[in-house]
Amino acid sequence: MNGVLVLDKPQGISSSDAVQQVKRLFAAQKVGHTGSLDPLATGVLPLCFGEATKFSQFLLSSDKKYWTRIQLGVATETGDSDGEVVAQQDASHIRQADVEAVLPQFRGDIKQVPSMYSALKHKGQPLYKLARQGIEVEREARRVSIFSNELVQFGDSSFELEIHCSKGTYIRTIAEEIGAALSVGAHVTALHRRAAGPFDESDMLSLSTLQAQRDKGESLDQFLRPIDSAVGHWPEVVLSDATAFYVRQGQPVQIAHAPTQGWVRLSERSCNEESHFLGVGEVLDDGRIAPRRLVAG
């Protein structure tokens, strides 16, 4: 069973819990998610089945889009409403213009210190597990890119943002830092992922939809997208049988009119046949394309 399922992760469960439920529904052996969403969060969670797991890293490193609601005047230990309140302050004086005035600080290339309640690991242990034991470790600030960060709603000491960002961006950290910039504290009360790499909300399927299909005895395989959908937005390079032979041996090949840099999808086309996905490759400095990840068979 190979392919990609774009799940609409429900609120209240972890990404790992979502994977386990999907594995049970599909009776699948090998399923992995492509970047954790907090239990509070909902939305686009691509899951890779079988051979598609070889390409999950490219979804993990892809750009993301989020909608979030942020409450001013209340800070929590986790930066979201799942955590205990650690500080409260009157925020009734904060106006829309005040929020808009600080937002430019959270656009472009910025540095973030990952939350202690993130899934990042320290010596093999997720930070959130250490945090729950009362242990705090030093974390290095990491550079992330915020391509857009727009205020879409303001009212009653809360506001909503639409954010398009690079991998590794923590929305709860943005909320906390906006609260700090306004000197009133803040935390995330709702978070929804609108897009991850090539997938968006229009691609999503809910657990309830999958369960209903399963209950009717329908095959769920129909909901799996092709393996190459994970990199469907990359340029395609079509190889002949002879050239594909060398690629399968791990050898770089020269292809006429291929892109001159970056990563590409590799497809093979035999005479009078449709092309089929081989894997992904990277353009070398000398213009040859080196295979990097190939599907079995």
C-alpha cells in the first residue's frame, strides 16, 4: 500500500495518535506523518504510506500556511490554551493598530527559540517530555522565514492571523513574542494548518469520512494520492528506458533540456506508454542529474 493521504487532523489528538487511527482503518503496515501538529491544532496533515515514506522528508521541509487565533492578556506555560496560566494582565487598552504596529517584527527572516513544549529532541528525548518533568534545557535560536503574516480579525482582546512560513516555525512562539512586544502576554487559542507543501484544505479527508467508508465496506485505497504527489510541484524529467537503467544503478545521467539546478522528479517512459514515477534526483554542478531517492521496483 503506497501513496499519500491528506488527513484533516481533528483537535484533541496528537499527530502520532492520528497515524495510529489511520493505520488501523487502512490495515496498513507502514505509515508516517510529515511534521507534528499539536493536539490543539487541526488541518492539513499529509501521511505517507509504504514507499511514499521515502519522500516524507520533502514534505517535512516544505512551507506551511496557518490560521491562528491569539488571546491577549494571558500567558500560559505552553504558549497555547492547553497549558496552565502563568500570568494575566489587562489587555483592554490594546487596539488593532497596536497589533499591526508590531507585526513587521514577525515577517521576513527571523530567529526563534523553540518552545520547551515542542517535539524537538534533546539527547533523544522530546523537549515536551522534559518540560513535563520540570526540566528546562538551553535551546539555540533557529532562523525561520515568515513569507506573510497578516491580521485578518481583531476584537475583544483577541485577534486572528494568516501566516505563510518556512518549516520549523512555531506559531505559539510568535503569539508569545507578540504578547511580549505589547507587554501584556498572549497565547494561541486555535490553530489550523491550511497548507503543507503542495497540499491544501481542498485535499483533506476526515477520520469520520474514512470510518464511514470503512463501515460501508468500501476500499480506502481510492483516497491515497500517488507517491509522486509529495513532490508534484517539482519539475519533471522524463527518462528513456536506457537512461533509467543507469539511474537505477545509482549513476548520474546527462539529460538534454533538463533544469540546471535544484531537485527534480524522475519519470520513465517506455515506447507508447505513459510515464511512471522513479524517484527524485538532484542536479549536480556539471549539469548531470544524480538519483537521490528511488521507489522500489
